[in-house]
Amino acid sequence: METLEPAAVDRALATLDGWQRDGDTLVRELRFDGFRDAIAFINRVADLADAADHHPELTNVYARVVVRLTTHDAGGITSKDVDLARAVDEVVAP
């Protein structure tokens, strides 16, 4: 799988809610009402990641979760990262 050109990443970021580029990674920080809500979110993302066979880096401190997406095999951001970011957005959409 090929990495996306910077312009393609920028176009994708314009359509994603709250995501930013950090080098070769897409990053989104989310805050929840409490620890249980944060963990429930992580569990939902785990299901999406397994289904996509593409696993993000997830960090959690109490009610804060940071999602980091990159395609290690490709050495950067690919369409798999953008697709999973969109799926994550759907999980947190009201």
C-alpha cells in the first residue's frame, strides 16, 4: 500500500472531525465524561480496528483518549488510516 501525498492527506483532514497530522501520523484527542465512557469508546474502536485489520495506537488517561493512526508497513499515512479515522468519527458522532 502506498502512502498518501501530503496534498491528499490535507484534503482528507479537511473532511475529518478534529484530526491533525503529526509527521506520518493522523492524531485525534477526545475527552469523555469519565473513565468508563473513555474505555467504552476504546472498545468500540477495537472492534472497528479488528474488522479493518488496521490497529491504531490508543492511549488513555482517565477521560482522555488519544488515537494515532499510521500504516507502519508503508511508512506513513495511507487510505487505511483515513478510512479508520472516518469510522472513529462515526463512533463519536452524536
